[in-house]
Amino acid sequence: MDRRALLGLKTSTLRTSGGSGPPQASYLRLPTITANVIRPGGRRGVMTVETGIDTADAALRARVAQSAPRLRAAYAAVVQQAAGALLPGAPPDIERLVAQLQAATNATMGRAGARLLIGTVMVV
């Protein structure tokens, strides 16, 4: 489900490429990343992270779309590491997670310019 369309914000995120072509969305949503965590009492739980990439540059946007599998793999490694370091019953450190995911984005893309956006971080 596209939450931006539900809230009526979808048209405000469209940008034109030079004014003569069709509008292109600057936002690319990636599938949810999951990792296992230990919950209080020793039971297993799941940490889920919704991610997306916002890119203003059209050339970089095309490269981000082509590199989506590599980005998902890099994000999965970061989320698994964060979930493994999470103490039972403790909330995740979102600011550290965002910094690590942005660093993984920059390393995967080879340069800065693609901005990571976090949707929901949930431990169940």
C-alpha cells in the first residue's frame, strides 16, 4: 500500500526531468528488511525495518534502481548486526541504525547523493 497516495502526498513527491519529459518519482521504496532478535524470556522475535531511497539526480536514481538487490543485501547485513547486538527487551538505537544504513548506502553506490529514508522500525 502506498501511504503517500492515501494521504494525498503522492503528487507532491513527483519531480520533472528538465521540464519536457514525464514526471519521475524521486523516491524508491525497498522491501522490508527483517532480522531475528532475542526477546525477554529467551523467546525469538523479529525486527523489521522499512526503508526507501530519495534521489534528486536522475542518473543516480537509475543507478539506485539497478543496485536495489545490492542495497537490500547491505541493509540486511546492517539490520542483522543491529538485531544481534540488541539486548532482550531493549529498544533499538534508531539514530545509530540510520547512520549505519546511510553509510551502507553510500558505500554501495560509491558516492553520496542517495538519501536513506526510514519508515518503521519495529521489534515484535
